[in-house]
Amino acid sequence: MAFYDIIKQYKDFDFVDAFASITDADISRAIHSENLHGQDMLALLSPKAAEPVWMEEMAEESRRRTIQYFGRTIQLFAPIYISNFCSNRCAYCGFNTQNNISRRKLTLDEIEEEAKAISATGLQNILMLTGEAKTITPMEYLLDAVKILRRYFASVSIEIFPMDTDEYHAMARAGVDGLTLFQETYDEKIYKEVHLGGKKRDYHYRLDAPERGAMAGFRSVNIGALLGLGEMRSEFFFTALHAQYLADNYLDTEIAISLPRFNPAECGDFKPRYPVEDRTFVQFLLAFRLFLPRTGITVSTRENKTMRDNLMGIGATKLSAGVSTSVGGYSDGEKSTPQFDISDQRNVPEMVAAIKEHGYQPVHKDWDRGIWA
Ligand code: SF4
């Protein structure tokens, strides 16, 4: 069964009715169960579970399970944008091909300069990003970029255009160990409305990409929905089911999720139809931790300092630090238009200090290629 078959099972499901019928007993049972099912996730995501008494209980249980499976650790990483050319027309993104922004693609020498600057901070996990423009950033260029990054970082992940399985195989052979790919929205109708042109309009090709990545042998696969595009509770419900599907079918792959939500700076005139407030955002993170307690949760610098600090103890396991979302943003050269303005500006030493202040251990490296390969 493909994940889309699971989505189809909810085709006529009335989420509004399901959420409205959740009782206190449903929520209590879900919080304290060890093996949660879809119905339990609905209970944890319901408006009723956002009541203070349930949020506190969820936070307490989430804290306990996070420590149980991850210890008091927070992994650190940084993104490196190597190109912002894009052939897609995502209505919500500043890199949209129709936007008149400063475009740039780094040369291999420039990638090396960026890598040196980032690795000098002590970071060992790098996430390589591009816009989605296969003709401008073809496979050979990406493989060369990976070779350079591998010289400086213990772990190299990619967040680029979705690929076929054999292309993912080639990336894995070159040394990529992690894939990040967001579905943006699981709602097929809204997906078509906000992806106005380019290959990204193909909902199914994107939906199956994380699974192709797992089949290709990436050590970790990170998924997510861009919160704000679709009805938020059902969107997050499908994100959780997608993570569960991948975790159940690819036992050797570490599955993780991110919770990207709209940062107004990135979308110009685009107004998210379903803005996610802070309280709901925290509820989702807690619900997910209880639903899949062994699954990593990444919180990016789209979120501000206070939010990220508060999430450290209750479910987040991976944070970015010292971030730039511009192409060439770390070294001294020319910088392009950033994809979005970051809300937490702290550099790596500041993030390390904040993590320690919260009683957690900052982790730069938690694996070795020699052991895995
Ligand atoms: S979200 Fe990605 S694919 Fe869409 S316009 Fe932005 S960079 Fe391109």
C-alpha cells in the first residue's frame, strides 16, 4: 500500500465532526497510551486538547518520552543555500520563478568558502539547499557540491528538487546521508491552487519522494507540511500518518519531521489561509511526540528565540544555528535575496550556550560514516 492509499481512506472523512466529538476521556487515553493509533492522534490534535489542563499534561508526558528516547540532547545543524534559481511557481515563496529577485548560484570554489566558514563554527551537520531548477543545478553540479561538503561535515543532507530513486542512489553514493522534503500541503486541491507552474505541480511525484529516498538508502528522511496552506489540524494529522507510514515500512531509516509555518517575510502578498497560532503550533509538536516518540522533531529559525527555547525541553530534538537563508550568506562574498528572514538570529556559540543553560547537551555529531557504510 502506498501512502496515497492511506490518504484516500480519509477522502470522505469529516474532520470537523471528528474533532468536535473528542471527549476528555479520549484525550486522557491518548496521552497515556504507549501505542497510539490515528484516532488517538485526532484526539491530541483536537481543539479540546488545546485547553490548558491538557496542554500541561501533554507537555509533561512529551518531556518524559523525549528524554527517554533522546536523552537531554539537542542536535545542531545549519542550512547552506547554494542556488536560489527555481523553475516553479509556488504562490507563497520568494524564490518563485516569476519574482524579480537577486538570483545566484555558487561556484564550487564559493561552496568551499561557505563550507569553511560554517565548519569553523564547529557545526558538523549541513543541509544543502537549492531552489528547484534542474537545468541550472543539474546532478553533476550537486554531486560536486556534495563532495566538497563531505570534506568539512560529518553529515550532509539535501533539500532540493525531488528525484527518481536512481538519482537518490547516486546522491547517497556520493555521501549524502539525509533527505529533507516537505509536501507543503497534503490537500490535493489546495496543492494545485498554490503550485501554479513547474514540475512541482505534480502532487504524487512529490508525495512519493521521501519513500524513494528511504528506498535509496538515506540514513534519515525528514518530512513536513508548510503549516498555514491547508486546514491545519488535518494537515498535521496527515504529516503524522506519513511519518508513521515511513517509519513502519523503512525500519533502517530515521524518520523525522519539521514544523515549518509561515514566516510573513517570505510570502510577500500571499496570505496563508489557515495561520497557525503559537498555542496550536506547540500543541501539534506535543501531539506528534506522543504519537511517534522515537521520531526526531526539527524546529528551524522561522521560529523565534523564545519559542525555540521553550520547545527544547518538551519535544524538539534538532535546531538550526547561526543561520543564513541567502546564497553565499556565510562567507564574505556577494549575498542574494534570502528565502525568508529568520526569527532567531543567534549564532552557534549563543545557541550552544542556550542549550546548556536549559540543561541539555548540544550535539554536533552523532554518527560516523565508517560505522554506517
Ligand atoms: S518553495 Fe521551493 S520550489 Fe517553490 S518557488 Fe520556493 S524554492 Fe521554488
